[in-house]
Amino acid sequence: MTLTTEERLKLIKRNTSEVLTEEELTNLLKTKQNPSVYMGTATTGRPHIGYIAWAQKLADFSKAGFKIKVLIADIHGALDNTPWKLLNKRYEYYNIVIPAMIESVGGLKDNIELVRGSDYQLNKEYVMDLYKMSSYVSVRNSTKAASDVVKMGDNPMLSGLIYPLMQALDEEYLPVDVQLGGVDQRKIMVLAREFLPKLGYQPRIEIMIPLIKGLTQDGKMSSSIQNSKIDLLDDLKTIQDKLKLAYCPEGNSENGIMDFAKIVIMTQKQDKDEEFIIDRPEKWGGPLKFKTVEELENAFVSKQLHPMDLKNGVAIEIDKLLAPIREKMKDREQLIEEAYPQ
Amino acid sequence: MTLTTEERLKLIKRNTSEVLTEEELTNLLKTKQNPSVYMGTATTGRPHIGYIAWAQKLADFSKAGFKIKVLIADIHGALDNTPWKLLNKRYEYYNIVIPAMIESVGGLKDNIELVRGSDYQLNKEYVMDLYKMSSYVSVRNSTKAASDVVKMGDNPMLSGLIYPLMQALDEEYLPVDVQLGGVDQRKIMVLAREFLPKLGYQPRIEIMIPLIKGLTQDGKMSSSIQNSKIDLLDDLKTIQDKLKLAYCPEGNSENGIMDFAKIVIMTQKQDKDEEFIIDRPEKWGGPLKFKTVEELENAFVSKQLHPMDLKNGVAIEIDKLLAPIREKMKDREQLIEEAYPQ
């Protein structure tokens, strides 16, 4: 099945919040059958279900003919507060969990290249370019670029300012045509577009997806915000317990559970031509079925779908997505403990 | 001739302003016959006679049995505002002028190892340590450390903050026991002592020498301060013309010409068991001879030595020191033009 340029464009744009620029993307699709895209993940906290949104997006790219590169950014992890001594174990952990997750949402395994940051970010040419770029980017600019991504605090470390420059260089050195990231990456992506040309390189296309809200009332789902997330290795019981406590007021769809249902679950269902079925007990009205995001959202806002039923239905779906990931990590308790010592 | 530990200590300490720490230095001299010292020079502006003070100091180290390493810091030059495209030519320029200068003040040529920064500052181990160190040093600390050395301005570039960390790592990677530098390097040296141990390395001994004042009324002699300096390639006529205009009020020894005479000329003379002879015309009282810094300073402060005569005498001595350096650079007009395009 060959997709037209317009079909490819539509596939790539769905569930995104911004494309820099759409003109360049259209042109890329017209001129290359197999362009490349990368998504980087710094080896910091334990990956959670928020990551599934970008894994799913990568699956879209794959269907649109893109070569997929996933950067397991170990050095970036350390530049953003991961202890250096955990570098290797964190890498090992991500290197199992991340591809399992991409597979779980329909990414074609053979079409994904996993790259380890430290495999090329210590190379002479890369480092020379990093030194060069540091002489073009002001402290102010790099601070601003890092501010939404790196944990800076009151007394930021210099590493946090180096982080955005390396992310820019990664586009050139992987190399790729497109970078995919959450909207929190926007300032770094803009910096990359501004400064790669000063080194004589082409600016890349930057594509952003919305961040999934956390389970608590405020902020994105984040490893560093307690109770905001469901870990990729959580079991059904844990998922259910966490969702039970999660922020999800009746009739108000602005919450992390609805976000996940709308962005991930409904996309998965639609791609398989299935419905999202919530197995509501007969005494509360029996099963509910949703074909589209709009149907789901309308039911929730009009209070036909109760938060408790939504939570039950979403828990089952999350559990299905996580089952193959947990499977890949079973019997790896030692690695888990070494990568994330208690 | 073998020197005792105390004689070596005295030789190293003369004309210095601070030793961090003297206890460590004494211990080093007791335990090593041939320790090593390095002085780094970033390939920025054209070297001037202020550099002779440290060249002379290196000669002292050489006499005290030290192996001398001179770092021609090309990457540091670029991190401090030298255009990257001039990197190679600036390096070539320094690589001729700097050893010629050291030889001119009695440094033993065979005992000097010249190292080019980019020859090892792009190596994997070095860069990994740089990434690591950047995660331990705050933006605040690196800004403070760089402030007396790097030209920062209102909107400093990130490169200026990386500069001090590399200077710290250089101590480990050259490797050396001691770093020599002007007092303007103090904050970087203190940073090096604080943070090398966090990477598991020994802190090094830091030795500072006073900066020679510029020829204008304020500030140190510096390539970036117009009219403050005599270039290592200036000829006698130029030297004389510059000194004629230089700040040197009668009776006040706080000026760059007296600094140079006291620190460089008198040390050179005493080491050769010679006197500093100023060839004053008979009508103004005939020749003047000085055996010690005190004699010279007293004569100037008591106005027995007139600024014009001092300037004449110093011009002749500077010219003698520069003659062999100019000789090495004759017929190199093209290199000069390429390294410092007008």
C-alpha cells in the first residue's frame, strides 16, 4: 500500500501540536520516500505511560515511510541530574523498555534504529562542533532553551546549558531530517534551527506533540512529580489503584486520564478499526462503546460516562499496552534495582 | 650543580604573588627531583612583552629541575572570541613566537614541551570528564571563575563558561604537578583545586605571578587594551616611540615601565651577574648603573632617575630581548597577516 504525499502528511500531523515548518515537511515528503526522524529520550527517571504518546507518533512516521531513530541519550541523562555512576544501568534499562514500548503500540521493530548517545557524542568532530556552537550561543539563550526540559533549580549546573546544544547537534550527527518531541522541547528545537546553520548545517524540521497531563491536578506526567505517573512496568492492580486516586472530576475532561484515552487509546482503537469498550456493570447501565474522540469526550462532559467507569476502562487498556513491556522486563529485578536503586 | 630543596623553593617563589599551597610545593620538591609545571596561553591577541614575565618564571622552574610544558591553547583561544577560522594560523604564530620568547629569557629549549590544546582536548576521556565536570560546577561558579580571564561583555557566550573547566582538566591531562599563571587566573585555579577531586583526581599546586601593568595609566598590559602593550615583534624604533608616550610620572614607580624593569630586566641582569646600565648622556650626569631592584626603585622615587632616561634604558633592554624573537619571525609576513588579518 503506497500512501500519497497528502496521506503521509496527514498521518504525520495527527495528534501533533506544531510543525516547524509545514512547508518544509511537505517538501521533504515530496522529495524523499524514506526520510528519517528521531526522538531522543534522556535516561533520567523511569519511563511512564506518557512516553507512549511519542512511541505511537513514531509508529505513524513509520507508516509514512520514515526511518526511525530513537536516541537513548545517556549523556543527556547525566547532564540532567542522573548520577554518572548509573549511566550504564540506566542505558540498559531504557534499551529494553523503550523498544518494547514502541512495538507495543504498533511500531515496526525492523524499522527502528536505537542509538546510544555516548557512542558518538564523544567523537572528535561532534565535540569540535560543540565547542564551536558554545561560542555562538549565549548563556542567556542556552538557559532559556533548557528551562522547560532540564531540572535547573536555584543554582543550575553548567551541564544543563550544554544539554540543548548537544540536542541540536544530534540532528546533524544522527543524522536525521526531522526531530520529534513534546511541546516542552520547543525552545531547544528553535535554538537548533537557529544555530545549526551557523555551523554550516541545514536546519531540521521540528515536530511537537502535546504532553499528557499527570494524574494529579497540575502539570504534565513526569517521573519527577510524585503520584503523577503510571510506570511502564506497573501491573494491573497498581494501575487500578493509581487511577482510583487520580484527578478526574465528573464532567471536566481536562485531566490526564482523558488525555491518555483521547490521544493514545482512541488512536490505537481507530487504527485497528475497533471501538473503545468500557465494561460498565449492568446495574449502572451496561457496557459503553466509543468510536471517536468526540463521542468519548461528549459522553464524559455530559456526565453519561462516570469517572469511575472511565478509570476502569482506561486501566484495562493501559494494562494491555504494558503487558508486553512487563514481559520483556520479567526476571530483570536486578537491573531494575541497579538502574533505580531505592 | 645540584640545588637543595630550599634553593629550589626560593627560586620558584621569587617574583610570585601566591603559591597554593606552599606546603604542597615544599612536599613536591622533597619527593620529586623532576616535577612538571605548565603554563597555558590561549591563542587570542598577539603576544606582548607582558608574556615575558611568565617565560622568565618558567626558566626559574627549569633551573629548579622541573619539566616545562607550554600549552598553546588553540581551542581556549576560540572559546575566548578568536574566530574559529583563524585557529590554525594563530596556533602557528604562537608556536613560533612563544618558544622563541622562552629561549630569549634563558629557558632551556630542550626542557620545554610544547603541547597543542586541540591535540588532546577532543579525546574521548577528556570530553567525558568535561561533561562530568559540567554537572558538578554551577553556572554561577564557572561565570565567576571566567570573569577575570575571558572577555564576557553584557551577553556572554556559553564558551566562556566552558573555558575554566577545560583549564582545570588540562592539569590532569597534560599531566602536570603545578600550574603557573598570572594572578588573573586565580579564580580558575581555585575552581580547578575544588573540582578535580570530584572527578577522582588530585588537586594541583597553583602558582601565580603579578601582572605587568600596561603602558597606559590603568590596567594590565593586554592585547585588547589599545596602546597598553609592546608587541613581541616590535622593532627598536616602535618600542622607543611607544615608551615615549607611556605613562611614567617622575618619582612614582607605579607604572608598567618600572614593573617591567623590576620584574624582568633586573632579574635577567642579576642572574647574569650584570648591572642594568642606563646610558644617560654626559650632560645629564652620565651613565647610571643598578645592581638591585631596590637601587633602581630608590633612584626613580627620589627623582635621581628621570622617566626619559628610564624609558631610554628600558627600550634598549626590551629590544635585546625581542631581537631573537623577531629573527625567528622574519620573512613570515604572510603568517602574521593570516593570523592577524588587518
